[in-house]
Amino acid sequence: MNMNAIWKGLSIGATVGSAVFMLVKATETKKRNIRRDASKTLKSAKNLVEDISSVVM
């Protein structure tokens, strides 16, 4: 048995389980805020990648 794979799987499972638990227990307002913040983060990351690619080219 590969112990590294087992530990990796357990840690990923715990992380995903914690995230799902937080989302399930969050109130509607917090869920909206989480979605809004995630949307802003993705837009910022997209802009950053576009800026970097324009500098490189």
C-alpha cells in the first residue's frame, strides 16, 4: 500500500468535506457573499492573466 496516496486522499477528502460543510451551514446572506466574492476573484484572476499575456506579447 502506498501510504502517501492514502494520506493525500484523506487530506483532500477532509478539505472538500470542510468546504461543503461550511457552505451547507452558511446562511443565505453568507452564501450570496461567497458567490459574489468568488465571482470577483475569478474576474480579477482573468484580468491578471490578460495583463500578463499582453506584457509578454
